[in-house]
Amino acid sequence: MYPGISSDAEQRLLGLLDPAVTDLVADSLAECAFAIFTGEDAEARALGITVQGELTIVVTDPDRPLGDLRVQCGGKNTVLFVDNRTWGGNMYASIRVLGSDSVLFFNDIGDAYVSLPDIYLRSNSQILFWGRGASAVGCSMEIDGTGASVAIGDDALISGGVWIRNHDMHAIHDLTTGAQIGRPAVDTVLERHVWLGQDAMLLQVERIGMGSIIGARALLKGRVPPRVAMAGIPAKLIRQDVSWGRDLEGMTGAERASIGLPPL
């Protein structure tokens, strides 16, 4: 289905393509004429990609610049896959991939602004998925755990200073027994049309439901249901049956439909 991506990675990617997360399905890009480069090719530099290490780059439009992406690969078989047919060239990212066999998949973001100042994939066989129209003023991530994934759903809005970490960073030990008591790394999924407020920190968050709002400087763990507002340290439920719109005048019909609601 997707050139450059191994069959195993493709199956793990397809597992993220939940309708609650994205409109992308297995055959969405079947009509595309893909172009494939390595990080050493002049075409990669023309796209705005600077690479250290081994990287396969797959795009849907080889003549449309992405912005400014710096990718450092420590392992092998890392794939950067971008559907850039309508991109406005507004992506700025610094990405480090320590392991091998990982996939960075960016869906069509159009004219959205995406700033990812520090993305760090620490293990092997990891996936970062970025949904259609999702934007970020400043989002940093650390992803740990072999086979772990982070999925950012369609039309997400991520404010500046946000951190997403799917693990405890370091092992936590019981000093009496010596047992390791920290939680293992999790997959982190933001469903469609989620808003993360300024400086929010997501620690081992498993899923945030569609349309939900996470307040500024909130410290969040676990799971969040759809269409709620969470805030505080630690974050608590403060409002149900709410969502948000990009236009200050109110939610559009398309935004309401994306989170399962009829027009007003």
C-alpha cells in the first residue's frame, strides 16, 4: 500500500487508522504517484530536509517543499512518509531517531503551521502518525518502547510548549524489594479535533477522546473521554459535553460532524 514501508510497519500503521483518529484509510493514497529519495539526494534538500544517517523519504509531490526538517537517524530502515500534495511549506521540525525500522508518517496538513522542536524516537519499530490538518505551535515528544506509537489525530490543535512522553523516562525502583515499579511505555493516541493548551504535559497518556480540551499547563495521565475539558495538576474533569472551534464565532458544521455531532 505505502511504498518504502515494510509490511510489518504497514500493519502497525493500519492499526492506528481508526475512524475516531483520522479519515485516512488503507487505499486513500492509491491514486498517488509517489517519489522516493534518500537523505543524501539533492531532491531531499530541495524539499527542505537535512539528514544525518540513513533515511528513506517518500512524498506525493517531489516539487512541493515541506519547510525545514532536520532528521538524525542512528539506526537503519527509518522512513519519512509525507503526503504533501497541498502543503504550504509551514513545517519546522528537529527529529532524532535512535533505533531502526521506524516510520514517521505525516498526512496532508495543507496550510497548517507545524512546529516540532524536539521529537525523539528512542527505540526500534516505532511509529509517529500526524493527521490531516493537525497543527502545532510547539510540540515536543519522547517516545520509548519497542513497537510503541504516537498518533496525532486529524485537525488537532497543539499549543506552544506542549510535551508528550509515553514513558516514565527512567526506571523507578522499590528500595526495600528492588522491584521495578514504574509503568511500561504506552501507545499515545489523540483522536480527531483535540486541543492541547499551552504548556500541557502528557505523561503516559493512552488516549484522548475526540473533541476534548486539555487546559494550559495541565499534567495529564491515563485516558480522557470524548468532548470534555480537563485542567489542573494533576488534570481533572472540569466540564462535559464541550468542544472547541478554530473560529471564535463558533464551531463549524464540519467540526461538529468530525466529533460525531449534527449541525445546530
